Amino acid sequence: MPESSRNTPKSVDPGRLRLDGDQASTGALLGMRCLDCGISVFGQAVFCQACSSARLEPVDLSRTGTLYSYTIVRVPPEGWPGPVPYVLGEVELPEGPHILAEVIDVAHDALRIGMEVRLALEEVQSGDSGPVFSVYKWAPATESTLGTGEV
Ligand SMILES: [Zn+2]
């Protein structure tokens, strides 16, 4: 076995998050762009939601966006692996799609609509010895101590 036999994390949703690098420590959000009207959507699509064209091409979406809306969640869904309460943010990308994900590394009273955020990947293990998944989240873009990719 190679020395780095540690479980490399898997994308929590391969249709929406592609992982890059040997340790899958970086990645990109995936979308589709319509060749006819130019809109982009998050995730996979067979036809354009705006003009019904089937001429779509896969694209990497922006790694930064602005906070469009957020909710502080105090009663999480069953099986939620992280701390509570947490922040669920709706982020608008420059291409147009809105993406829901947890907002990390920010104090609740520092949240502002319109603040710039950036993609952050966090590893989450399912159970005590289950597979490790990489999950996409948002973190403040101005934070210099962004802990992406660390274990
Ligand atoms: Zn279209």
C-alpha cells in the first residue's frame, strides 16, 4: 500500500462537487451553462430551465459569491453531524445560481446580507469508521485563516 493509505474523501454529491488533487483537498462546484440563452444552473441538467434548449455544456462555477439570505438553524435535521446552532446560507454566484450550504467560520452577529463568501471544503465522516465525505460550505472571503482542507 502507498504510504498515504488514509481514506481520500469522496464528494458528498459528485454531480455537484468535483474534488481535485491527490488528497481531494480542493474542488469545484459543477454547473451547466446554456449555449442558447447563456444562463447557468447548479448541478446537472438535461435541458435549460429558461429556454428549454438541450444544448448545455458543463462548467465550473465560481468559488466566490455573495450571501443572499441566511437562517440560523437551532433544530437540525436528524443525523446532522455538526455543531448546533449552525448557519444555513443561500449564496448567489456571479453566474446566477443560488446555492444553499452551511456558512462556517463566522460569528452570527457578523453575518451580513451581501457579504462576500468563498467555497470551503470540510471533511465529514459518516459514523465512527464509515467513509469520509467532502462537503461544500461557505466561509467569509475576507477571513485569512480559512481552514479548508485540514483534517
Ligand atoms: Zn437556455
